[in-house]
Amino acid sequence: MTTPTKAIYSPCYWRQQSQFEDNENIMAQSPRKRLRLPSVFNMATNVTFQQHKVTREDRSNVLGRYSGYRGCTLWFTGLSGAGKTTIAFALEKTLIKLGIPSYSLDGDNVRHGLCRNLGFSKTDRAENIRRVGEVAKLFGDSGMVVLASFISPFKVDRDFARRIHEQDNIPFFEIYINTSLEICEARDPKKLYKKARAGEIKEFTGVDSAYEPPLEPDLILNSGEETEIESIQKAMYQLCGQPIRQLFEFNKEEQNKLIEEIGNNLNFKIEISEIDLQWIQVLAEGWASPLAGFMRERQYLQCLHFGQIFDLKKKCQINGERKEGDFNCDEEENDGEDQFPMLGPINQTIPIVLPIFDNQANLIKSKLSSKPKIQLIFKNKLIGILKDIEIFPHRKKERIHRQFGHFVEEKEIENGHPGIKLIMESGDWLVGGDLKVFERIIYNDGLDEYRKTPSELKQIFEEKQCDCVFAFQLRNPIHNGHALLMSKTREELLLKGYKNPMLLLHPLGGWTKDDDVPLNIRIKQHLALLENGIINKEWTILSIFPSPMCYAGPTEVQWHARARLTCGVDAYIVGRDPAGIADNLTGDSLYEPSHGAKVLSMAPALPGLEIIPFQVAAYDKKAGCMAFFDEKRSEDFQFISGTMIRKLAKEGKNPPKGFMPENAWKIIASYYQNL
């Protein structure tokens, strides 16, 4: 970004430029003389006070809800009618819903008070922006998120506002509302363009006064092409990334209140499986934000049929129809939107559901009118509470066809697709509802230190001051080809202009099929690669992704990518046959190996995520190392399969030199030899 001349920021700059200056100190002049200066008598009449969508009570209820400083200024600039105020006010309302103190400074509003004595000459415009910039800086210093909506047509004035923020270490984001003059004039909500064209308003920006578009804004919004929601979504991602919805209830008073309610009301206990526990961890830590718990039927159908979540409404009905026996804790609450704001549709291709069996479903359904809560128990320990529940059929065959694009006959289930087998063995009903988890889920397996939540990862990235995070997920041991890909990806990001891109090495840590290498062995092998420098630990964060595997190919890889948005990932490396599995009848890949990357590159509702296709690496026999495959000399390359690796390890043999470091290979070989 071009830096303005230093003279603009000198203490005497504004005195030098002021139309009020007549070689005397203004305040030393007589009152009569001061009255002759341009002031309230030159106040423009073509301004309209804009009513906020948020009240003082709304703000007072949320100020101080969260610890930590988050003050900053979002400076919206653009032509009159571009949509600055509309977007800023809507964004303010979204931030308030999230519990983030914020305030909109609107161009018309400040001219009713702070800047009421200014007109629209170039000098007055400069003074207007100077005052507002100083006020925004003070608000930001107090911890508020400031949304400043001003035409601010001149670059020098906007640069001044940025500079005074940066001098006090207050973040400043210039957001250009790039709406064409034709669209703005067609909108003309205040009829100002009409007056300007008629000569009733002089020096009107876009008509007879210039507008200097930002050369390098932090964000560009095209309100002439985007919806209001899309613009808000982009602004939110600029500000804080994907909002994280954690479902922990750490407050002891609230915990005791819930436990007391359990004791006083009819409630049920469900003994959950380890896979259920892993999904609870996914939900509670916020990986599936904005879900409030296990899916109700509405979100389940959106997921199965559209691969997205569109809203958080709690009922799935047609034209207000209510099914007999449906449980409603509160009609308005259950039919209305969830209080957690959605910034737009979010990709969600894998259902996150809690199956139950007939006897459990029948018992709970018979008592729905009593508004029961469900205790979720794992190994005799209360994990959390499910409330505002809904029970609906688990049409397992339909789910399998839609989720996997494949089905296994019942006689083949035992030795067939492991993900399908789990579903077919589960209950015929699903129970959804709002989830409250009482404490962080830990496994005491020596790996808990690597289980970072999205919020913790975001904090780590901020502390390391990285400007781009790229993620690599795998459920297998790492070889030198993987390491080559990670290193090459970082080099490409540096060439794009990033200063400190960081790798999130994020192995899947939930359930996997029996013949996959266990998590503890994989983590030990990954650490060996970090220690010997095959993967550079200076720019790598090793963490465990808690999700179970489904082996649903291109459908599942979208879930894997979407979940990483929550922790602030900017780019996602997608490999060959991601989340794939062999066909148990033919031995071939069940899914076309290239489809995962192709589908992910086209997937909807993954805002701001760059997809980086996996370059195929193989063993270069001439060079004696792993290298990117070159079709021109294909005879020089050897593809080393997982089957070959398992065979070598079991027989106590070594892979070709350069495939994997010796210390890492010994960990894998030892595991297979001791099976």
C-alpha cells in the first residue's frame, strides 16, 4: 500500500490546510469575529439521520462478555448509495449478536453533531474525515469494533485515518464498496443524485466532484452484484474468520442448574459409543460451527440433499403444518432462527447425528410432552446434556446411498465398507437437539497435548504472526513425498507474497478402520520427521483433528476442508483419492481417485478457502529420492503402495533409500512386526 507524504501527519498540517486560518489563533479572536467563520450556518441540508438497528440496551448487555481486546476500525468507503451504511449497520447487528461490542459511525449522522459546522468543500471534507478518524481511533482504543461509513472520496484523507490508527497499534481495515456510479444513481435513496444533476447540490461526489478509489483496499465488496448477506459474510471473514461456536458449559452455576433440572424433571440416559464421543468432541470444540448440537431433521435433510446448512431453525415443516406429537419447548423459539448468527450457507456434507434404538426412541417419544433432557453417558461418566430434543427416523439405506454413493448388500456388510457397516448396525432413529458439554474431552492416552481446539489453533497462529495457514490432513504415515509437497506448497505461497505461511499438520484422530495405522503410532512417526528436519518444525504446527472417518470419498473430503475453516485455515491441500477406500469386491478404488480434488475445487459454501491439488509424488529410481512424477520419463518412477509398505515392514525389510527416514521407518516397521 502506498504511504502518503509525511507532511500530512505533521502537527501543523491541518492548521496549514484549514480554511479557517487567517494568520491568527482562532480561539484568540473575538466572539463576533468567530461567528463570521463558516460554521452551523453553512450546515448542509441534504443529510438524513440514520436510525441504528441496535439499541443502547443491546450494547450494554454484551459489553465485556468476552475477555481480550478486539478494538479496530472498519472503514467503508464508496460513492453515495453504494451500500456503505446498509452493510455497516447489518454487520454491526451481527457483531452484537455474537457478543462483540461495536458501533457504527455514519456519515450523515456525524454531520448532525460532531461535524455540523462543515460543508462539502475539499477542505471541509478533509476536516470531516480527520474528526471522524480521531473519534474512531478513540472508540477502537476502548475495545469497540468501529464501523465507519463515509464517502471519504480522497485518498489522502483515508490514509490519514489509517495512519493515526497504526500509530496507536489499532487495526484499521479499508473496505471499498465498489458499486458503479450507474447503480448508485439508479438507487438514489435520498434523491441526491437527482438534485446534483439539477444543479441544486454543488461538488457532489461522482457528479461534479471526483472520487479516488482505493488502490489497495483490505477488502472489496461489490454490493451491486452481491447480496447483503454475502457482503456481510466477506466482511466477517476479513474481521475474524469463520465464527466458532463452542458447546462447552464451564460455568459451575449453569452446570449445577442443568443438573438440578435433570433431578427435578423426567429425563433419560443414553450410553454413547466412543464414536459418538468423538462427534461430541467435534461439536463441542466448534469444528462443526454453527451447529448447536446433534442435527435435527431440518439440518439433516439440508446436509443429505444439498450438502450445506442454510439455517438453524429447529423445525422442519411445510406451510406451518405441525405433526401430532411433535415436541416444542417453545413454539417461537423452535420455529424461529437460532440466536447464533449464520453469515450465509456453510458446506456440510457429512451428517453429525446421534442414532438410538427402538426401545429408547419409544420411551422418549412417549414422554416428549414433559420436555425431557437426555443425559449422555460414556463409561459411567456424564459427558453432557441434550435438550430441546427431536426424534426422527434414521432411514439408513437412503442415508448410505446419498452419503457414500454406494451400497453393500446385507450379506456382504460384515466384510464390506466399514463406514456403511457402522451405520447399518446403528439404531433406526435419530435424536437431535442442543448440546451442552460439561468439560473438555480428554483421553489420557499421552496425546491430549496435541488435541488443539479451533480457538487454540487460531491463538497459536496469531502468536506466530503467520499470514497464511495451509492444512494437510492424512490418516497414514508420512513419507518424503508428502514432505516434498508440504515444502513446495510453502514455497509457492511465499512467491505469492505471503511473509510467514504456516503448515497445520492435522492428522485425523477419530475412529479409523482396523487395518489403518493407529493414531499413537502415526503421531510418533510424525514427530520423528519433525525432529530430523524432513518437515520443518519452525513453520509447522502438529495437531490432531478429532473427527471419525467415514470413507465417503469426495463427499467426505468437503467436510474435512470445511472443518478447517473454523480454525483459520486459508488453503487446504487435497490429495489423490481423499477419504477413499478400496472396493471390497474388485480391490480397485471405490471412488475415482481424481474426483476428490475436482469436487473440492467446485464445492459451494467454503468461503475464502483456497484448494491446492496434490501433486503426485513417486520414487525416482535415478535420483534415489521421492520426486514429483514426470510422465516424460515414467519408466524412472516407482509407485510404492501401502500394501507394499505393509509387506516390507512385516518381513523386516527396508523401503528404497530416500522414501522415508530410517528413524521414522523403524516406528512403522516395529508396529507391523508386533501385530
